[in-house]
Amino acid sequence: MNKKRKLFYLISSIIIISLSSFLFVAQKQLFGFNNSIEIKEIEINKEIPPLVDIEKRIEIKSGSTFGQLMTEAGLGASLANEIYYSCQDEYDLARISAGREIVLSYCPETEALKSLYYQINNDDELIMERNLETDSWKAKKQKIDYDVRIESKEAVINSSMYNAALSNNIDERAIVSLANAFQWTLDFSMDTQKGDEFKFIYEARYLNDEYVRPGKILAAKYINGENEYRIYYFEESQENKGYFNEEGNSVQKMFLRAPVAYKYISSGFTTGSRYIQAFNISTGHRAIDYAAPMGTPIRAVGDGTITYVGWRGNYGNFISIRHNGTYSTNYAHLSRFAVSRGQRVSQGDVIGYVGSTGLSTGPHLHYEMVKNGVKINPLTEVLPPGEAIKEENLDRFYEEISSWQEMLD
């Protein structure tokens, strides 16, 4: 009996082993199993993308103060004061301008304020950063990192330079800069003619691939009738930089052609007397009267010192500037002043605004130029030029403007 049982177990074992081998081979053929087992490691990206700072943009409205805006943003008075006083050496936050924004950035984990950003003007920005370890603030004023691209524009004038710009999709701010670059050479209120042509090369400023504003005028030409004028920006040194003609002579004169943007000359320079019906008087007029809207800014025609600011009889509100031992200039009938006596001014600085004070029949600027104590006609005076480029720097000048010349042709 034992022998039969042993034989049964033996036969059963053989059958089971054979069956298992058969099934293994079948699986291998069916599913493509290999004899060896391959273990693959699955790479898991353990890097977690950083959390983005939380930004809060605060629009600066007219009449708003920094403290008020920070309170509305949820900052405590002590934190707002700390930021304000930490910034004083770089920028006074009391001077923030309506229409701009203050951007507050918060730490996404702790929601603690970590930085403040404010664009001061078209060129400068303010960044306030908080050291979270020391809990202190540091201010940094820096130039805006624009992407500067060199571009050119051109147009033909049918009515005015401004309208020509609008018709040709030219940024009006670029046209203002162009007029300023030519201001010693041309008087666009008087010299512009229908059919005049202009072309200029300038720095176009972009941020995040979007056009923001025009920059410096690098070169320009203006065809006025039969005359062609060309100017090129060049920096010979810190003391001598600006616009020059193709020979390297400065086109910037000691005085501007006109102290105000005007509609027309309402009264010219005369040595004899003239009758003013409104006041029933006769008087001389050794000056140029520029008719302009009330409040139009008046510019100093040259560098100098303010020697008089105040009321002066028939002149009304009056300013006088001494430029040097030879020249001084006078500005009368102002509505209000922008300077004080003894103040140094630079060419182009706003000194006051057009008005109609004193012996005046309407808004205009009465402008006088005095040379060696004698009033002269500023429209006919040959004005002293600026400093020419030194001979040793001319090759550098010619090389720099060569590409601009090709673009203007």
C-alpha cells in the first residue's frame, strides 16, 4: 500500500512539473517574456516650480499722497513711514505723480511685503527691496532698461510739421524732439513751407517687445525750399555734446531762435514810435511780440542768471536774464513766474508763462534782446555758435555719422 502511494505521489509530481513547464513556455510565446527580469527606474522630477510673487498695483490718483495710498493698500503707518524715510536719499516719495502706479510685491509663502516699484519718469525707476533677514529696506534709483532700436521716419509737409507727423503715424513726441534739435537752425512757426520734407533717425524704446516712447534724435535732415539742413548728434566730451553739421560745427547757438511756441509775431521790432489805439498812446517797440495762448510756457533763450522778477510798470510781470557781459534778455506781460531772482537757468528752462499783464491788449510775450546796453532786433542778430569739434576728434565724428548719412540719403 505504501508502494502504491509513493508511486502515485511520484507520478503526480511529474505531471505537475510538466504542466508548469508547458504553461511557462506558452506564456513566453504569447506575451514575449524574457528569461531575465529587467527592472527600470522611473525618473521623477523632484523640482517644484517656484511660487510667483503676489503683486498689488496701486493707481496714483490726483491729490493722493504716498501715506494715504499705502494705508488704502493695507500697510500699517509704521511700515509706510519706514519705506518713505528709507527712500529719501534716492527719491522723495512725496513727489509721486498722478497717472502712474506703485507696484507692491508680496512673498507668496508668508505674504510679507518684499519690494516696492515706482516709475519716476520716462527714464528712471525706483526699486525698494526688503531684506527679510534684517527686516530693513534699501532703495535703488536706476535707468529703465529699455530695448533701444534704431528707426527712421520721414514725411512731406502739407500744412504743418505736426499734421505731417500724424498723417504718417509718427509719434508726436518724436516730432517735438526733432523740432528741438533744429531749434537753433529753423523757426518752424515762420520758416515751414508746404512741400518741405524731413527725415530723421532716432532711438525707439521698447519694453517687453512693445513700443513705449521715442528716445534721442541721432540724425536728421530738413529740406526747406531749396535749402537742405542736416544735423548729427555727437558727444565729443561731457562738456561738448549735442548737434553738429557735417563739417563738425555746432548748430547749437548761444541763444534759441524763439523763447516761446507762438502762433504768429503780432508786432515786430521798430525804432520809431507806434500808436496803440487801445491805450491812446504812441511808443517805441524795440522788441518782438509773440502771440500765444494764455499760459504757454516761456523758455530762457540761453544760460544765465535771473536779475529781475516782478512787476515793472507797463511791462506788467517782467523777467530779465543776464547771459554774460554782452547780452541780456527781457520777457514781459507774463501771467506768472517759474523762477526767482538770483537763480541760475539753462537754455530751454521754463521761466514763466504767457499772460496779458501791464500795457497789453491780449495774451502775448514781449521779448527784448539787449547787447552792450542797447536793445537790438533778435531776429537779425547773428548769434554766437557753440563749440566746434576739435580737429583731433573729427575722424571719430566722421566715422560715427557715416552710417547716419547713408540712412538719410
